[in-house]
Amino acid sequence: MGSPGLSNRNSGQQKWLGITEPISLIGPTEYDIVKTCELEKYLQDAGLYENKEEAVCREEVLGRLDQIVKIWVKTITRAKGFNEQVVQEANAKIFTFGSYRLGVHGSGADIDVLCVGPRYATRNEDFFGVLHKMLSKMPEVTELHPVPDAYVPVMGFKFNGVSMDLLYANLSLWVIPEDLDLSQESILQNTDELSVRSLNGCRVTDQILNLVPNVQVLDINSVDKDRIFMFSFDVTSGFPIMGYISISELQNFRTTLRCMKLWAKRRGIYSNVAGFLGGINWALLVARICQLYPNALPNMLVPRFFRIYTEWHWPNPVMLCEIRYGCLGLRIWDPRIHREDRNHLMPIITPAYPCMNSSFNVSSSTLRIMTEEFQWGHEICEVMEAKKADWDTLFECYPFFEAYKNYLQIDISAKNPDDLRNWKGWVNSRLRLLRLMIERSTNGILQCHPHPEDFSDKSRPLHRSYFMGVQHKQEVPAKEGELFDIRLTLDEFKHSVNNYTQRKHGMDIFVTHVKRRNIPVFVFPGGVRPNCPSRVTRVSNRSSELRISGHGQAELGDNNDRKRKQAEDSVDALRISKSFSGEYPSGNRNSGKEKSISEINPLLTTTGASSSKQAEKLGIENITRGPYDAHQVFSEEPDELENDLEYRNKDKDFGGNMKNISLNSPYSESKVAAEPVFSQKENSSSTHIYSNESLEELEPAELTPPLSSGNYAPVPQRKSIFRFTTLGKSADKGS
């Protein structure tokens, strides 16, 4: 059996990759080549490429790990009483996947590794038992952290300083051949569910590489090669080189994916566990854009990425190939059959059997945030096309601690580094639950924006802090005296976190409300709070728009400030232009050099640059709206507070024992103030939030002890009662 999605390419009836025709076959101009070189230079300067020494070290570590698992499997084979011939034939093999396999890993990035063993090599006893013991005795192995109860069981560790996440799958084979092909569907036969999940990473990664168009060698005789003497990267090794480059040397998919991953991290939306998108999600999204524009360079792919996913009609799924149902009866993503699949808001489907939704963690709030960021990126790219901004503007960090007036601070601590590492992994996997619980208990009126990273205070080495921005839903006007009491919700969250089966004394967690002006300084670069923070406001009448305006910047002191100001003014000008024309401004970058797309799509036959722009616009509209009718079996999106229904009774986060965690606690939703409580009386010991459109203010709260959990000492925590009222202009006294 072949890999899913390849049959169409080899049949001779289809000349493109993907489930639809490409939108355009337009190739690059001289301008695109130069800008792509600038992008690669920017990514190099940002440290996204490892040096030769690091690459050699990784190869050596992988070779050493392969030797270790081969020794391990022979050891357990002999211990199980097999004869010497079977012991000699016993074998295990490792495979890489994720960013390392895709060729987009950077300096210091971890390596995702899968160990494949024979049918008698068990996961719990042999992998997490014998192999774990072997690794723990090796001096080159540090920070060994097994997570056997995770949705995908994993063993994390550092080998000679290289971070690794090791998964395990035991196949139904008695002997693992050295030339094992994981793309064959037959390897899934008679394997347990955990092994199928573990194998999925490798199978999906390989399918992505198979379904991305190969680099095209195009005619560049008319291109002035003196203009493209810049950084390029060797195709095989990935090392930077200098000199004249040809288009065939530009790795379109890899460069674009590196770009989008860096952008997502800078904008604070790179984290699967936080409800945003992880590495595999971004790879699938970028691969789909490459399918739609097979001849485009990264400078062309990046703006089209933003435009297409800004206009995408979610929950219309993103797919690289048709869903393959297979013959093994494994569960696949199909909302026609599985009701829980209908609750997925941003389905990004993996291309390997069994096809799954890789973004099931996305909720309504995180989808809203990502859509706004896509829109922001789209607008910046339009300014860049007008040559009024550069790559620095696109990669500007999102000012998370200036975007909201109110935050929740989640602090955790432990007695020693090992306990902190285990406690941190568990709590991090539960933070999404807190966001869902708050939004559900307030009927979606309170919206939470989680920061995907944790922060450490150097004065408290065994302490970590997480933050969530909190705001009133801007589409819903605040009511006078509207009250939301989330104290029981926070108690319920802490109770679920404290159910951690490996919890030890000293593993504590507490949640407090902090205002923007009281954010601890250790979250800022260099431990210095900005003197003149920029003002970031989400426009209430356009949820997908992110407006940025200067605040306290009457004098711009450097080039970066001037570029940012120029870009912001250009964005506003483009918005005004759109409001009158109803269309996106058309640039002249490819004027007279575009290739007609009528060769593969007669519906989009055009002549001239302006007609080609219109044809591309129609193609984008067709792609973003369908054609996935077979998978859209519901006419409306699920209710905002019920779109994570599948997590009420089970949760599939990365880490810890989650079998007994449930949102259905003794505190029912009706008891957690699901309906607003109106009150005329102020409670000075409570936390209140006042709102008048963009005005949002929380009053200070007194420190009060929370409910005690188990035998552990309670940690002081503020009460959390959110009260909404209408304030006049005089009430806005800053942040």
C-alpha cells in the first residue's frame, strides 16, 4: 500500500499536489528574488540556523542513541528467555520527525525521536522501565523526565546537551528490519492506540514532505545576478553559504516555514498546549500555501499565507490531500460520523492515515486572537509591498504586557529542580483548562489571552509564573453593576491541578489578579519596565483587526521607530483606501511578468496584470470557502461556550495523569455565576472590573487565603469578583 495522497500525483490525471488546483503558477520576479534573499539573511541573523558544530553534535547524539536502543532491545530479549539466535536478531530502530526531519530546526532546538521496537518489548515495563534505568545511569544523560501517562507517552532528556523527546511504538513484528518503511499502512495493523499516536508524528512529517511541490528550476536569464549576491543555504546540509544563487537553491517550503514559526513566536501564538498552533500545525498551513502557489518564492508565499488564512472560513478544514479511510478501521476525523469533531473550530487535518485534527486545542478565544494576528500580518505585508516597511516590521514582537489592563498571574513553586520541572509540565498542560472554565462560567463575557511562555524571577530560582490577559468581550456591551464571581472557578481549577498523581510537598500553585502597571519587572527584557509603552487596542467593531498607534512617541529616536511609525501610517492609509474601493490595493510588482494560470484552471482565464489579480482573488475566495462540502455537515458553529465539549469528561494534554480530571465539578455552572449578578453595593475586599467599551479597569483586591487543598499549606490569594459598571470619561485614569 502506498502513502495517502500520492496516488493522484502518479496517476497522470492530475499534475498538481493537493485536493484542488493551484491558485496561480506565477513565478518570481527579480524583486522577489532579492526580497527572498533578504528574508533568509534576516532568519540567519535571528539565529534560526544551527552551525556546523551543532549539526555534527546532533548527528553523533542520534547515532549514539541508536546504539543504545539496540543494546536495550537485546537486553530485554535475553531477559525474557529467548534463545541466543533470537537475541542476535533482535533489533530496534529510531526515526526523527518534527522540525528536525522537516529541516527547519534551529540552534538549541530539541529533536523529536521515535523508537520502534518488536511486539514483545512493552511500553511500561521495558521502555519506561528498563530503558529509563539505562539512561539514568549514563553521565551524558541529564534532566531525564518520563511522562508515561501523556496523550502521547514521551521520555524527555538531554544527551550531551542536546534536548530530545523520545517516543515509543511497539509493532506487531517479531523482528524490526533496518529498512523499515513507516509510510506503509500495514505497520499499523495490530498495534495499540498509543503506538498509532506515536507513529503518527513520523508518518505525518514524511507525508508533508511528499505533498509539498518540489523546487522549480526557472529561467532567470533576464535577472541581474549582481543583485542577488547574498546569503543562501546549502540544500543538503542547511549550512549558510555566500555567493551567487539560483532559484533552485531556494528552499521555498523550509524558508517560509521558518519565517512563519519565527513570526508566530514573536506574536505569541506559537503553542499547541496553550490553545494556539504548534510546529506541525504551522507546517501543514505553510504546505497548503505551497501547493496553491507551486512556483512562488518565500517573499511571495508569506503575504499569500496571511491573505488566505485571514479570509479562511473556519471551521472549513485545511487538508493537503483527500482523507483516506483505510482498511484497518482506525478512527479518523469526520464530523459526519463523530459529533465531537463538529466542535473543532480550526481543523487542520494531518495527511497520513489515520487522518486527525492536529489543532483540536484551539478554542473560540485563541482562534479570535490568531485571526486578528493573521489580519495584522496581512496589513503589514501590504505595506511592505508598497516598500514602506521591511521584515523588521513584520517580525515585531507582540506587546503582550501592554495589550491589556488586567491580567491573571499563575505562580507555581517546588522544593527542588526535578520537582519544579515535573510540576511545571503538569501545570502548563492544565492552563488551557483554566481559560475554558473562566470563559464558560461567564458565558464567554470574560475572555482570556494566555501567554504561551513562563517567566522566572532570578531571586526565586524554584518559582515560575504564567500570565493571562483578561478583558470583557467587546462585542457585548457591559451592563451597569454586572458581576462575575469566578472564585469557585479558580478553586475548581486548583483542585484539578492538585490532583496530580506525582504531586509532592512544596508543589504549590496560586492565582492572583494584577493590573498592567503592577506587572512584575522580571517579565520584561533586562528586568526593566518600558518607560513609554506602545498602546495596543483591539477595535471593538472589527474583531479581526489589530490597530497599533504610537503612545508617548512625539520624537522618534532611531530608524526602527521611524520604520514602525511609517508602517503604521501606511496601514491606516490602506484601510481607508479599502473602505472606499471595497478591494485590496493592487501592486505593480509582477506587472507584465505574470504567467497566466489558465493552463491549469480555465475558470480563471485572464489577460493582463489587473485581470490576473482579480483571478487570484476569485481563486482565493473559492479555496477559503470550499470545496469541502462533504465535511461541513453543520450549518452553524457550535455555541461559544460548548465548543470544547469533549474536554468536559476527558482531557488530552501533553503530560501527567489526566484520567480523572473533569469540568463537571461539585460546583455547577449555575453556582459559578453563569448568569450576571447585578449589585448596587461596592465590596471593597473584592476584585472588580469596570468596562465602558474600550475602558476596562480592575480595582485592587485584598489578599485572602483560598480554600485549603489536601494537607498542603494554603497560599494567600486575592478574591476574584469581576464587577462591570458604566463609567464616565472622568473615570479613565490610565492603567
